[in-house]
Amino acid sequence: MPNPAAPRSLCLLRLSALGDVTHVLPLLHTLRSAWPDVAITWVIGKGEHRLLAGLPGVRFVEYDKKTGLAGMRALRRELGQRFDVLLQLQVSARANLLSAFIPARLRVGYDRSRSKEGHGLFINARIPNRPGIHVLDAIGSFCEPLGLVRDGVLWNLPVPDDAHAWARAQWEDDGRPVLMVSPCSSHVLRNWRAERHAALADHAVSAGWRVVLCGGRSDLERTTGNAILAAMTSADGVLDLIGKDTLKQLPALLARADLLVTPDSGPMHIANAMGTKVLGLHAATNPHRSGPYSDRRFCVDRYDAAARTYRGKPASELKWGTKIEADGVMDLIKVEDAVAAFERYRAASR
């Protein structure tokens, strides 16, 4: 069937976070494939723009949440146009209000079950209501009110050659498989204990693996990395790259790993987009909704146990997307759980 008539201009609104903007890329490639000439603008956060800068065929316009209403008015002036279509891909109160400063004829938002913070007041069309689907699939369905269907999943993160060169220079490829550890999420209650990361890393070293730590420049990430190294019995062989990469170098770094261990985090989804397998640590969040999209065989899933412990009911009775970010929830994941997932990967890769 021929594609429906293309709009002349289309705006995406998704400010954050790193994992979520990564989930938008398959939708973007669907739109670009169907309508190669449509003018696409993406209203995005500053850090997320640094990750995606260089994406072909997209005009990025940054919004800094610290600028409030004044920044929203400035953004409207910078956009300088009325769009045929706005895809309102974020339901926070700030994003909903910001969308009011983006003039558009067709304003596509989430179905009622996913709407919150007054989202329905700012849209005039909704995606289909499909319960129990991954975040990426929900975002992918934003093309359907436009008459398209996402028929594949492509990321094609824009990673420059110099970023890959930097990643290759960090260690010599001596044939050892690489376990990369990205221990911190932006939500501290999703993070696993440093001493448990250390125990898993020691197990990997004993199995002949190279261990690489990665993370950003925050105090939490540096402190967590130090605690992992201090708790390890074989820390001398660990490569510590926490705070040493840029957002452009991060995808290239993750691509060099055989397996990444991380809580529900941006690096989880970036690694997945780069083709790296992920040992996801899930208790606070549901891996079937927000785990690594391509392959969740090596995730530790204690979400149902968290639901029973902290909500008094099985996960199947919670609203889809419920987060259980409570003190101690990640302690439901034992070292033995992560070691078993690691060994599942080793068995699958032989």
C-alpha cells in the first residue's frame, strides 16, 4: 500500500531521558523512511541532544527546564512556525505545558491509560491503547494516527569515527570477553549495592573476563565506583573509566562490551541500541516494560517479588508501568541471581 500523504512539517517533543530518547529513534526512522522529505524538528533536552547530535535530517531545538516559562516563550520564538503535526511523546507536567507553546494542527498524544498531568488537554489525537507493551513499542505507535505502521526497529545512533577510535584505545583486544559495569541509574533507588557489583565482577574475573567500570561524572557515580573497587578481591585487573567518556563516546564504549550489567538506566538502552547484550537488574521497574528491548534473556527480574513485598499484590495486579522505587527494593536481587544470569549469557554465547 502507498504511504499516506506526507505532512510538510513535523515536531517531536521528548526532552529526556537518555534511554527514552533512544527509544524514539525507531519511530523517527519509520517517519523518515515513509516521508524522506518531511521537515522534522525535535524539541529535546541539552544532554540528550549531545547524545543524538549529528542525526541526519533532524533539526534539534533545546529546552532547558531551568528556564521555566521564559524559556518556553523563547522556544516558541525560535521554532518560528506552525507545524502540521506535533508528536507529544512525554506526559510530565512540564512537557505538557511546553507543548502549548508549539503550534500544530494535529497534536498526537498517549492513550488515556498512559496519560497524566493533564496530558489530554494538550492533544487532539491519541495512539491506540495497547496494554502491557514495552515503552519503545508505545512510542513506535505514534506513527499510527498518521496512517503509518512501524515495521521494523532501527536505531542507527550517530556515533562519530573518533568516538569509536577513543573506545578502541582504552584497552587492547586480547581475546578476553568484557563485562562492563555501569552501576548507577539517575534514580538512586534503582541502584544495586556496590559490594554485590563487586562480587559479580570478581566472579567474572575468575572466569577469565576483563571487567570495565563506566559511568558519568557525578559524585554518586565516582563514590559507587570506588566502593566497588574497594570491595573486590581482584580489583587490580579492573579498568576504571568512570567519568572519562563523553556522551558521544559512551555508545562506542558500550559497543566494545560483550555484556553490560546495569540497573534500569540510560546506558542499558544505549547498549541495546549498539547491539550489546545486557544483564539488567530489575526490581524497582518491570523489565517487560522498560528493560533492554532486543533481548531480556539475561535480565534479573525481581519485579513481582517487589510488588508482593512493597505493594501487597502480584505484579499482574499493578497498573502497567508502576515503579516500585522504595528503600531496599533492589536488595531483592541477590548476588546469586546476577551470577546465574551471567552464566546464562556464557552458556548462550558458547
